[in-house]
Amino acid sequence: MIAVRTENLTKCFKKLIAVNSISFEVSEGEIFGFLGPNGAGKTTTINMLSTLISPTRGRAEIMGHDIVRKRNDVRHSIGVVFQEPALDSRLTGRENLEFHALMYGMPLHERRSRITEVLSLVELADKADALVETYSGGMKRRLEIARGLMHRPKVLFLDEPTIGLDAQTRRHIWEYVKKLNEDTGITMILTTHYMEEADALSHRVLILDHGDIVALDTPAALKDVLGGDVMELTVGNDAAAFIGEMRATSWIKKTVAENDMIRLTMEKAETRVTAVVQAAANHGAVLLSVSVRKPSLDDVFIHYTGKTIRENGGGNDKPRGFRHHGRR
Amino acid sequence: MPYGGDSMSVLNVIFVLWLRDMKRFVRAPSRIIGNITLPFFMLVALGAGFGRMPIPGMQSPNYLSFLVPGMVGMTILFSGVFSGMSVLWDRQYGFLKEIMVAPVPRVAIVIGRIASGSTTGVIQATVIALFATALGFVLPSPVKFALAVVFMVLISIIFTGIGLIFASRMKDEQGFGLIMNFLVLPFLFLSGAFAPISNLPAWVRAISCIDPLTYGIEGLRAVLLGSSAIALPVSFAVCAACAVLLILTGAWFFETSEAV
């Protein structure tokens, strides 16, 4: 069954087109990754799908319910873990969950057991009665995930679930997300601008840039498009002649030069190192480093947009002037 | 299985929103003090200061007792209108999204907010009325005081509703504060809180007649003092009608507002 379907979904903020006529389908039980730099339109899409804002054009359905005409049915079917904490810091962790349970009309007996259950799932049982303002960033995020799961949604949105968290907490959250999906079959829509995250978690990845769909496939298929491994070189001088030869070499499928970095795509790159180093020496190019690796989604992103996700970034995932400053 | 959707869940939602605000209120009580400072000093300065002066057009035994319903109304006006600020805080700290993404009727969200705004408003107003007794104000019978609480609740609903409507469309705290100040002063000074409206020129009196606070304060005078410029049933009918209207308008504004 189709869990999420969009047709030409579009959102404009005044003159800015934040999401530009995107269409895709997500199957039930899938972990679907939205990958893109800040400002690509990921959060705006999530906000539309979760009924917080209305689309400018186009339509979308969650579990068969239209996001504009059947908002209440959509709201019943979804759970959302927001990018910025959406917790009341003057309440305790447990009180935040109780609030959620009552808002979703859970009966008392189920409320108690479910709160205990989700608290232990995210390992916050011992901190449940402390005020949320005393929580660390990772604890807040875990509490939000617990909350998003409490009412057993069919579709869970995770908007940048690990942004600003340390590596260890990030891995932890990845494990929760995977386990949850395997155990409960819940459909998950995840946004991230971390390549590893999209790669590690998603069954399929949608790459979004400036509101447009750039690519949509499984991580493996996306990487296959690149046609092989990546050899990354750093050069210490002007290497135009060397780059020229690389472009002309038949077994190199793609050559991308960016500042002092040259990325070559080829099969069995580990066997070609000598040849490349030799060519660099012939053209007087000073090689500072050479590395060979399997392609990452980062390379996929570069392949489709011609730039790295990082240089694209900066700022907020919102049009300027839209978002209020000064959060806690 | 989706939960809820019936009338029980509407009551649950109103209750949980009210409960949350009460917890926040109890944990940060400084807000109450801030809200009642102005009416407190006005009672002292004006009530005690002008207490013995005869004022034409006034049916009350003295100025202090005339002023007390006015100050009770003013306290509720301030507390109500600025409870919209809590929506802005929730928006700023993200919690509004948690509320707005929940599968609950928007009218329940508005009534829940109004319920907590009214509770704090009535508590503050009661503190002011009790304080006035220390200056010589005589409280009426408990039954009449209960009637006064009914009027306090109605005034609260009206002005909390107005605050929420503006808050549903605004993102910036300073702007909200500015607009609210701009609104509060005409509501207050045209309402006859400080002086009988019968003393006003006819055209100003005409404006007073479209100020809901006028009916709220006259209603309070009718039950607290036993005399008022507007008949009690009229005040009650106008306040009740305005309250219903604002709840419905508020629900519409929340239904159509964007939470981020």
C-alpha cells in the first residue's frame, strides 16, 4: 500500500519557491530519506505533509487522506519529530508525554503503560520526572522520538533527527530508528543533510535541491549511477594540463575539479593509482594527497548538482525573514 | 487505531491545555504579580485619593466602590489580552507545532487556551477585589459575588479571545505587545472603568457602547454594588453574545493559521 503520495506539491513564500512541484510515492513500511542542503525545501515539505502549512499548489495524501481536505485524518495517522525541540521545557519529560497522550485521546490505562514503554525504549525512564529544561540536546531529541511514537502513528516524520548531536548519540538514534522500523513496520520519512545518515537508514533516498527533485532511488542504485569508485586527489599547484589528460583518459568516467580537489570516477580505482600518479608527475602537478574510496551519497549529490552539499548550506532551512530568532 | 474524535476527546483536550498552562503558571508565579501591580496602585492612589469626592452621575456610595468593578475589569482585560503572548512563546519555542499537529478540533484548542486565560484572570481579579476590602470596599453576599465571577469569566473569554486571534496571525513579540497596548487603552478608557459614562459627551458615549468592556464593568457594578448605568440583563446578554462570537472567531483563526 502507498503510505504517502504527492502530486506536483508546491509551496511558495511570497516570491520564493521553496518546494517546486514535487511528485513521489512512499510505500508502507519504507524508510524514505529526504536528502538536501539547508534551504532545499525538506522542512517545508514535512510541514505541508504534517498539515502545519498549506500547499500553494498540488496535492498530497497520507494513508489515502488528503492533506488539505482531511487534515484530521492525516493528523491521526502521523507522528512528527520536529527539527527544533517542540517540548515544553517547564514541564517534566513525563508531563510532556502525558500532554501528548491526552491530546491524542489515549485512554488512561493505555496512557500509563505506553509512557513507561516509550520511556524505556529511549532510555529516559530514570530522567522522566526531571524538568525538560535540565535535559541535554540528545535527551530532548530522544524524548521527542518517544513522543512521536506514543500514539502508534502509521507514518513517522523525522525532521533532521540528529542535527547538532554528538556522534555517539547519533548512532544511538540510528539504531532506534532502524529497530523501530523493523519491529513495527512503521513508515518513516526522514530528512537530513548528512549523507551517512541517509545512506545508513533509508531504503530509498530523494535528493532535493532548491525545491526540485534531483534524484530518487535506493542508495545503492544512486551510487551505481556514478559507475565505480572515487579517487580523490589534492593538488598543490595549477594542474590544468593534468586535469585535461584525466578528462581525455578512456578508463576515467568522470573528472570533477573543485578548488584544489580533483575527483575521478573509475572502476577498480585501487589498481589505477600508479597510472594517475605517473600522469600527474608527467604534467608537473604536485599531488598532496591521493585517496581511493567507494562512492558515497555525497558523490551522488555532486554528480547531480555539480557541487558539494556543504558549500550549498548555511543558514536555516527556511526562507529568510520567515523564522523567528532567539530560541532557547 | 486512531484514538478519540468524540466529544470526550474535546473535553480532554480543553482539560490538558488548561492543565499545562496552570502548571506553567504555578511554576512561574511572577507573571501574576506583574499583572496586578497596576490595578493595585490605581486602587490605592485613585480609590483612596478620590474616595470622598462626590462625582456627578455616580450611583455608588463612594468613588472607591465605583472604582473597584472598573479595576477588576481592567485586571481581566490585561490578563486576557496578554495571554495571547503565551501562543507567541509557544510558537517561538516550537511547542505550538506539537499542539497544532494533534488531531483535535481547533475550537478545543481555543477553548482550552481561553479556559486557562480565564482562570488566571479571575484569580487575579479576585485578589484585587479582596485587596479593595482592606481599603474599605464592602463585598456583597457570596451569591452576588458568584454572579460577579460569572461576569469576570465572560470578560476573560472576550479579551483572551481577542488576544488569541491576534496571536494566531503574528510571529513577533514586540509587534504583538505594541498592537495589544494600542487596543487595550481605548477598551479601558472608553469603558467607564474610571468615571461614569453618563458624564461623557454623546459621541464618545456612542463609542463606549460598542466597547464590550463597558458591559462587563457595568455588569460587575450591577452585581457588586446593586446599581449600574446599564441594566443587568442587557450587560449579561451583550457579554455572553460577545464571548460566544469570540470563541467561534478564534477557532476559525486557529483553523486557518500556520503554525510555523
